[in-house]
Amino acid sequence: MSSRRPAKQPSGLTRGIGLVVLGIALAAAVVIWAALALLGPAHRVAPQEGILFGIFSVMYDTAAPSVQAILVAVGGALLLAAAIAAIELFISNRYRRADDPESLPLSPRPVMAATRGVFHGPVTVTVLIPAHNEADKIEATLASLQAQHEPPERIIVVADNCTDDTEVLAANAGAEVFRSVDNTHKKGGALNQALAVLLPTLGENDTVMVMDADTVLDQGYLRAARARFTNDRALMAVGGLFYGEKRHGIMGQFQRNEYTRYAREIRRRRGRVFVLTGTASVFRSRAMKVVADSRGSLIPGRRGDVYDTAALTEDNELTIALKSLGALMISPNECTVVTEVMPTWRALWAQRLRWQRGALENLGAYGVTAQTARYWSQQLGIGYGVVALVTYFAVLVIMALSLGQWVWFPFWLGIGLLFIVERVVSVWRGGWPARLLAVTLFPELLYATFLNIVFVKGVIDIVVGREARWRHVVTSGDGTLQVADGETA
């Protein structure tokens, strides 16, 4: 008999979620195109020939969108951004003012009322590290934990169907080892088994950090997390800002630039987190207990499970679950980690396909709610990016075929230069390698195109009900990196 778990078959909104996102994005693009076409210049001037630097003969077109068209484009973008910000502000205020322990049991008022007047002891940290054949990484991960100024009280490696030396190396490094039993539900299933044993022993100020086995904590992470939980009894989770390890050449640099931009955005949002990253996040025990108790009623999943094992991206799903229950969470600047980057395009394809498909399926499972508004806007932004980038490349090809000669557009060159400046500024903290890659622009556009293709592939897979597989990078005996197939999801 096969030990594989039957694939989750998308249905209803879940199955059509990708088409809905792409359809709305395409409709928005058509509306914008129609508005700009109506407001465009009535008469166009043919491209002109000029001499650049007294040497090069070039064709150029000085036509630019009308002032009205520019105002419509800028005004529409600002209006959309303001709407999203207003929704987030509304949700934040609702959480802080809500006094409804039935539907929002993790919102501040019920939590503060339940813990008022009692000292629950100092904040403690128990670390769970889910590991499947991580012998090449586990020692560095454990060393980064033990080297913290305020190390965790307990470190537990959750060994899930390991066939290498992960368990031995973890035990030799001083960690406890919890071995999963007959687990076919991937990382989430292994963690659920460990949490079922651990959570009943934890009190109000005991926290659980879930940390990937390929992640290294920067110094000060745990000290900052303890301080946050100590100073705010209503805080339910602390996430990390993650940066890519310095390996794998330009392939790694693409991902490091991407992670640097994400961390910058979270800092500008003052720590208001999008996703509690699976690389390293800390949860108050109350939060995990309430999530497990609310599964199957207030939120999707099976009652008693902290992690929904039907979700491809368990960190994204758990974040939405906590927000749906009213939880407050933050990703402080001091909580940073270094995580693995994918070494090849094939490995990156497997990782991002799981991330993207998982994010879409989670939205389908939770539907359109106040708590999922931000995630809908993110997916619509990705969908619009697919439409915009395809259109951009199509226009370039059509122009080249129609005119037979390259034409320069000074207005759009200026817009492009502004875009390059933004790309460089947004990765400035990444150092000169990051800045040099950003200033060249086109390599990162090709990287974005690759991610857009992954998005479309995820949409197609959901629509046709194709099985989703977990894939992960492993180091073989000769030291080479390979992408290994996992179980179906």
C-alpha cells in the first residue's frame, strides 16, 4: 500500500483562484489602456533622425503621453495604494478594539483580559527545527542558536524520515531529537506531532520558535524576540527578516536582491509582517493552542493541528490563520536570519512553484475577507506584472518588426532611468554586487519573467487539478546539489 497522502483536489474558488486573479489583472490593464488611449495626443509626429555625439545616427520619437494621461496613471496608482493602506489600518484598529473572544480569540482585548493580574514567569524559548536529511546544514544551524546572547531554553530537532546522519549530528551538538512516526504529511505533519507533545507543557510566557534547518540566526534575534514578548502581552508572533546566503554566483544574487527588497519593505512598514517566514519565527504558546483549537470551525484544517497539512506553504497559511483569529504579529529590524538560496534554475523553479501555488490555494481556502485583502492585492499585483511584462516585450518585438529600425523614446528612457534608480536604492544594503546587478536592469527583468512563468504554471496546475509535489535541495555523497522529489501534497 502506498504511504503517499492523496493529493488535495482544488474545488470552487480554490480551483479557479488563479484565473480570477489573472482575469481581474487583465481587466484592469484593459481599462488603463483604454483610458490612456482616449487621453493620448490627437496627432502623432513621425520618428526623426538625429546625430548623437556627432558620430552616431539614431532614430528618435519625442512623443510623450499627455499630461492628463500621466495624471490618470499616477492618480490611479495612488488611489489603489491608499485603498490598501486604509484597509490595513481598519483591520489593525479592529483587532485592537475588538472584544469578541468567540470569533477573534487572539485579539488584544480578550488576551489582555485573560492574562491580567498574573505573573506568568519570564519569557522562554523552545526551538523546533524540522529536518529531513539535513546532515550538511544542521550543525551550523544549531551553532547559531547556541551562540545567541540569550540562547533558547530547549532546542529540539524534529527528525522527519531521515536516512542520513541528521539525528546523530543533532544529538552530538547537544540538541534533543524528536523522531516523527509514520508521517506522510511533510514538514507540517512532523511539526504537528512534536507540538502535540510540547504544547500541553507550555505556559502563557513560553514561546516556540520554528526554524528551518538551513537557516542561521544573526546575533541578537532571540534577545529582541524575548523583549518584544515581555513588553507586549498581546503580541502573538515575532517573524524574522531573511537574507540570502552568499553563495551560487549570479543565481544567488538574484535571490539576495529579492530578499533585500522584501526586508526593506517590511522595515518601511514598521515591522507589519506579510508572512511569518518559515525560516525562523517565534510564536506565543497561546497562539498555537488557539489555532489548533479553531481548526475546522473558525479557520480551515483539522481540529487539533497547528499546521494545516493540506497547505503547500505552511508558513503563509499559518500567518493567515493567526490574522483571521485577530493575532498581532511583527517582524522587528533586530530579528534577521540568513537562509539558503537555490543553486540552480531547476531548484528555484521547484521552490517558487510551491510557494506561488500554495499562496493561491490558501487564498482560495480563506476566500475574500478583511484579513486576506492584503494577500489578494499582492496576487493581483503579480498577475498585473505578468500582463505588463508580456505587453512590454510584445511592444518591443512589434516595433522592431514594423519599423525595421530601432527608435529611441526620450520620455520612456527617462522613466526607465527612474526605474533603475529605484532598483538600485532598494538593494543598497546588499552591497556593491547587489547594486551592480540592479543597475544593469535587464538581467533582473529576465529573472522577473522567469518568476512570472512560474506564476502562470501554478495557475494552470491548480485549474487542471495537477498533483503538487514537495521538492527540496539535498547534497549528495559527492557534494553535488540535487533537487529531490518529496511526497504529493
